[in-house]
Amino acid sequence: MATKVMMEALSPTMEEGRLAKWLKNEGDTVANGDVLAEVETDKAIMELVARGDGVLRKRLIGEDTTAPVGQLIGVIAGKDEDISAMLGGAGTAPSEPAASASAPAAAAAAAPAAVAPTPAPAAPAAPAAAAAGAVTDGGRVKASPLARRMASEQGVALSQVQGSGPGGRVIRRDVEAAAASGVASTAAPVSAAAAPAPADTRAAERPAAKSGGKPAAIPVAPGMAIDGDARDVPLTQMRKTIARRLAESIGPVPTFYLTAEIDMTAVAALREQMAASGDAFKVSVNDVVMKAVAMALAKHPECNAHWLGDTIRYHARVHLGMAVATDDGLIVPVIRDADRKGLGAIGREARELAGRARERKLKPEEYTGSTFSVSNLGMFGIDQFTAIINPPEAAILAVGATETKPVWDGTQFLPAPRMRVTLSCDHRVIDGAVGARFLQTVRHLLEHPYLMLY
């Protein structure tokens, strides 16, 4: 009996998906549960599995094509079974219909001929070091879905690219650098600008450099390659969701902001003592902030709340969202019951979730259900900022950099590490005094961090 292959809702908020890669060809035998394709949702790359046994008779959309949830994208049936009725009479429908051409392909076709690059000569043999650096998984080069798409568009041979991601995985900046250096296949690259090495994201946690001596190097971050006057980039599923969610937040939500400056002297001393005990005890400033926020939310459940339209839901459990920047946009993994976990456990879980978030490998339950969120830009040297609330949450805390400043102790100015945080509050849920009391508790815990060890 024939089985329809549908674009499934692979995440709780998914409305459409981009078919990133077919893993089965027409004519392949498949069994119930076999992975048919990789689908890019609004949050991650997920596997689409077969819901029946038979032969993959038709692939109705091509790779890099977006389809709404519920659309028929393929048919599994017996080898000689008539599937014309299932296809609406289109028994000879092509497996890669022109009408379903992807947005990126359409954008490329619409690009003016004037900015098309001159066909490149055949690429020289890749350097031995680069070829040796390619990491494979069962004969397939390890690369992020974004890197694979860019490599295909720019004519880069992934097998000749040395990956700089986790475990040697090829990521966006590797493809951009390879395109600039000529590590390509027979296709001409679309862009040719190397991305500089990423900035040292731990620099903001170090004491500020003293004046004099050798000047500090200017931090750089990976950049986007643009040929000609402009470059149109189709929205990814994640970016579409970010745009929709932020429009739901910043307009309708009546938001007010509370900022506090916190003395981080005790946190610096605690981290130094923990680090002296070995790598297993090292924690970041963000780990300590997350723990303080979680404990404060347990004491102030009126801030650990969701706005549901005609009701406010106050949560007894603290599920802390942690904003993580990825190549495609922001995603918020969740540390569940964060108030009940120690500093070390929060640090280990935060690093593991952040790593898989950047690789688009999070499970839906790992990025849904947060009751409050924290966004930290301190590692980029940002002193202070305001973050946008993630509905239906009622608040979010923005964390800036720790800076050494002169502080008056009553008799003299002394250098002290200070950090600014800003609480964005939904005024429908949280009043000013309520938010201020919550922020007071966060400050007290960070200025007396040993209270968090009990």
C-alpha cells in the first residue's frame, strides 16, 4: 500500500521546512523508520523518516526547497504499484519540478549578468595540509549544513577544506576562506573573500589591559563575502522565525528596563580559586550569572512567568533559556531546573548545549519550554544593552562585560571589576518594584557568590 511522505512538523513552532538533503534516491528500497531526508526547521536540522515500507517512487520537491508543513513531498509504494491517484493524476510528475525551485536558486538566476564572475580556471591541486585536514565520517566529509550549501554555491570541494569547527567539522568561515584561496571544484565560486580568524570570546572575562606597552590587537570576527554592489541572501527557516517572533514581542509587549551595576570582585576571586583546583572546577562568568539568576527566580516566582493573554502562568520550576549566536541567527537552549543544579553542572550543560546549538543538532525539547532567558554580550566587549523579551516569557536579562573601574570606598578610589545588567520586563506581568527586588537578589548573590554553593 502506498505511503505519503509529508513535510512533517519536526519542531513545536515549525510552519514550513527546507529540504536540505535527500538521503534516499528514487527507486531505493526503504523500511519504516529509515531516514529519507534532512530538513532544516526554524531551529535545527532534523531527520525525516519513512512512515511505511516499499520503494521511494517519487521525490516531489528538490533539495534546498521550502515546503509548508503538511505538503506532499514524496511517495513510497510497491515497485509496480499505480501511484497516479496519489499524485493527483500527475503520474509522470518530475521529481525535481521547476515550479518548486528554491529561493536561493531563484535569487541566483535573477542576479544581474554584470556582476557574474569571470569563469575561473581549473583549480590547482589542494595543498597537502588542507587535504590532510579534512575530517570524514564514514567517507563523508564532516560539515555543517550551511557550509555544505555554501560550498555547493561557491564551487568549493569540501574534501579539500580543513575544518575549524568542533571535531574538525567544516563550517562557514572555512568555506569562505577556501573560496578565496582557490580550493575549489570545477564550478566557479560565487564569492571570494576569506573570513578572518574569530575573535577571542574569552577576552572580555580578563582584566582590562593597563595603559602603555604594546597595544592590544584589534579584535576581528568572520565577515560576509559580497561581490559587486550588494548581495541578496534568502531567509533561512531560523531567520524567518526570529523575524516573526521579534515582531510579536517589541511591538505589542509594553516593556520597561531596569539597569544595575554589580561588583564582581567576589566572583573573580571565586573563579580564581575554583580554577586553581583543576580544569574540572573552572566556570565562566556567564555560568555564575546563570546560577544567580536561577536562584533569584526561585525566590521571586512572580518574574518566572508567562503571559498567556487572559491568564498569567507562574512557574514553580526554573527552566533557564540561554541565548546562543549561530551562523543563521539566535537560538535559546534551555537548562532545566537550573536553580537545583550546581555551578559545575550548569557550566558543563551550558557548554554542551551551546556547542550543539551552533551545529544545529538540538532536539526540540532542548530549546523549548524556557521560563526566563539570559542574553550575554559581554564577551564582545559590550558594556550595556537591552534584550528583547522572548514571548510568552515575561522578562529577559541582558549581561554586559566586566570592566575594571575606579570605585570610591569612602576614603579613596580603588580599582574594582564591575558588570552592568539590564532587565527587560513585560509590564503586564511584572511591576517596577517587583523587577527591582528581583534584580537586587541577583546583585546580592553575585556580590556574595559563596551563598550559591549551599
